[in-house]
Amino acid sequence: MRMITLTALAMTLMAGRSDPLAGRIAGPPVDCVDLSRINGPDIVDAHTILYRQSGKRIWVTGPVGECPSLRPNDTLIVEVHGSRVCRNDLFRTVTPGLSIPSGICRLRSFVPYDRP
């Protein structure tokens, strides 16, 4: 149920621009992703953050619960411990032109979306 909701939400919110998840298949969620293998993050909306691993895989995560300060074009500052970004890692955002970071939010699990 959650994966379907994420896909539908991401597709709806990316209307008008190329959908990076189009044609991809969701896999089982994982708790951590190796930072040396990913690029990003790209904030889609208040519920969706994308990390790109390659042309084949995109990881989808977002905040646990509400994170009203999470908006496209903001800068994401993640508190990473070690070489992986993980579920429950804390993050803040900074809006361009402002120097005060937002309140603290936590990351959910990471769902891989692969090209078949």
C-alpha cells in the first residue's frame, strides 16, 4: 500500500515535467543506502526525496510524519553517521536566501525503483 501511494504521489506532483519513476519497478524498502553510490538529494515535495544511484536505479525516501519545511529548491542537510544515509537519520532544510535552518525531521526507509 505504501509503495503505491509513493508512486502515485510522485507521479502526480511531477506532472508537467519528466517523471523520473516512469517505467520503473519498486523493490523492497531498505534501511540504508551507501553514499558513495548515490547522487542527490532532489526534493520533489513535502513527502518525497529522490536519490539517484545510476541511470537504472532511483531511491525514494521522505520524512517520517510531517515535515512542512521540506520544499523543492531547498537545500537538504542530513546528519550522516558513517558512509551511509539511513532510515531515522535527522535532516534540516535551508531555503535559498535564508540562513536559518528548519526544524529537525527524520528520514523513512529507502525504496529502490529500477528500470526493468
